[in-house]
Amino acid sequence: MDSPNTGPNPHLPPPASTTAAQPHPIIRPRPSSTTWSRGPATIAETEFTLTPGITFTVDCATPDKLHRLSITDNTTPELLDTELAPGTTRAWRKYTTGDRTLLETLTLPDKWSRRMVIETIQQHRLRPIDETLLILEEAAADNALGSPTNASRALTYIADDLLTHIRTFTDNVPPTLVPEKLDDLIDAATHQTPLPATTATKISDCRELISPLTAIDDLELDAWRLTLPTPVTTHPAAHLGPPTTDGKTTTATFSANVDIAAVPRRVLRFRGHDIPEITATLTTRDNHCTIEATIEVLDPESAAEALTLFVYDNTDNAMIASGSCTPGTDRHDEHTITATVTFENPRDLCCTVGVFDKATGPRALRLGRNFHLVDIDRKLLDAWELTRRAGASIALDQPDTAHTLIATAREITAQATAALDSLHLQTGDELYAHRRDAVELWADTLTTGHTHNTAQHPTRPLLAELTAELTPA
């Protein structure tokens, strides 16, 4: 089985057309599909393409449960049993006759749960993480699912970086973590996996570098623990407010939170849901406005290529300006990009300033009446990430840090719940109430016991998450 893939699998043929007429040589009709869904996600949906005709999602909060399942009408549902989990085909057929019960109670096998934990980190983690180790985890999980081709492809892709990492790894992490975790991952990824000769040689070199490492004693471990960063539990809030104009030259400085749904993951320098990534100066002169914005990012060169600054007029509900970004020139802060836009001064100016991904355009932005979802999603993704970090802290024998992170996550979640409740009261939209209820149920599970750390539990911390906790931001 070589199905796990987050995109269309180039090794599988496209779905056969069920249309009687000869398809256009370039434009082919998309087959219709049937979709089951639980409704709004608690945190965020993580999407996975099982085969060209079957896509499913899980919620970050429950990676062992299906959240949405979509099957094209020309795809046989029997593939669900062989590719995903026994009993899924029967659950799907029951759903098509009006019974949702089996799909709602179905639990994914541990191997799939682990794969989806990795995918949620890939798609939704906001803070920096070792991408090479993340891909190694993915290769190990794919191999466990019976997909050695995918594992081989991933290992070939990261072999050089992995070798470079290991050469410098032991200076930055406790040696015990390297042989115990990294070697296990390499074993899992390479077990019965056919590798190109050059890749196999590089993986062998990785093993040779790992094997001499010895465990440190308790005194050394205690000394190392003292170097761990203390988690930040509160952040100063910053709010975007409409600048005022009086016909003269005016200047106003403001800050703004980025809509994380509209930008690639781990491009921004995310430091918390309530710490804005954008600071800007608005200058109004002669009925024209100029906005000079600075955006905090991880890698200025790649971020400048990926992001576009925009200005949205909240009064007229229209995009009024956009501009390209360039790497910042501030020598004191190497994690910024800048952009400048100029536009005519609309009446009663009240604007939203932000950035979006050039590759996908502005369609993912939540603007106008949907803007409140930006803050809620930032809160919930931040809270979810804090619970993952708490699990890593427990694995690193840092219970005090874990308790602090969980307490902060609960506080943030309570804020998100209150916001959803307020929106429900204001709008009467039951979707807000359903999500509020789901968030409250998840919040009730947020204890240090919620962070499963047993050796085989599918939601245990990834090695990449462990090393991220050892590297101060």
C-alpha cells in the first residue's frame, strides 16, 4: 500500500471519467462527490488525500477521529477498508442511507492517528520546528502504513540535511535524546525500505555518527535542564484602531495581527496569538495615504517572495491597495520584511492591514463580518500548540513547565470560548454555538495527563517537537 500522500499521487492514474461524452482534451469535468462532516472544527481541520478520489480531514484536537470524509462518485468506497481502517466502508454505506453513527464513533488505527498527528504539525504549527526531523517522522509513519515508496522518497529528499543536522546536533540537545529517539526514527523509516545507493550510504553515515553517543549522568542532565527557557505566560495586547484624518498631514502608528489562514505556515515569526506581527505607520497628506509596514518573519528572503501586503477598506468593503515586500534593513532585527503602499484617502478611513500568500491570493482572508474569526483561530491554534509543547516538556522531565503551558492554554481557550459565545448571542448562528461546545469539551481534557507520552501512544511528542523546546526562539 503506497497511498499516504498529502497531494495527488503521481504514481496513481487519475480517476476514470464516468461521463458518456468525449471529454475536452484540456478541460475535463470534475466528478461529483459525496461528503460527510461533523461540522465546524474545534481547532482546525487537517486535510489528507488518501487516493485521488478520497479525501479526509481530522481536527487538530482529535487526530484519531475522522472529521470530514469526501468520496467522488466514481470511486469505490471499498478502498476505505484497505487504505484507511477496517469498518470504514460499512460506516460510509450506512451514512449514505442516513445513519451517521458509525462514522461519528469510528476511531482511526494507531498508525493512522500517528500519521495525522504529524500532518497536523506540518499544516498548523505556527512556531519554528526542525523541518528535516518532521519529514523523517513522516517517512517513519508512511513506512509503518505500508508505504515504503513514500518513505524512500522522503529519506532521499532529507538525507543530506539529516547528515548535516546530526553533525551539529549533539552540541545543542542532550545526548540521550539522540540515540534513543533519532536512531529509532531512522530504524522505523528504513525498515524494509528500498533506498537508492547514495541515500543508503548517507543514512549509514548518520547511524555511525549517532552510535558513539553515550547517556549523560543525572548531574549533567540537571545542569542542562537549568538552561531550558522559561515559558512566557502573558503577552501585552496590541489592537488595530482606525486612524483619524482632518485634512492636514497626519501620522498614526498601529499594529495588526496577521490572518494565519491566509499565509503559509512557519513564514511569520509567531510569538503568541496576541502579539501582532505587523507594525505600520499611516501618513495622510493631500488626500493620499501612505502605509509603511514592517512584518516579523522567520526568513526574510523567502518571506518577501511569499507574501503580499494589502489594505482593505472596512467602510466600503473593498481591497484598496496591495504591494510587494522586501527584506528589512534593520540591522538590530534580522527577522523583518517591509512594504509600502500609497492610495487615495477614502472617506472615514477605517482599514485592515495584513498580508496574504502570493501563491494562493487573497481568497483565504477573513475580512468584513468574518474578521472576528481571525482572532479566535489565532487563540485556538496557539492553545493547541501550547498543549503539544506541554507534552514535549513532560517528555523532557519538565513538569513545572508543562503545568504552566497547560494553564496558559486553558486561559486562552476560555477567551476563545467567550468570544464564540458572544458571536452566537449577536448573530444567532448555531455554528458558533456548536464550535463553542466543541471547544469547551476539548478544554475539559487539558491537563498534563492529556499529553500522552507513552512510548507507543500515537499522540506522543514528535522528536522535532522535543528539539524545538530545546532551542530558545
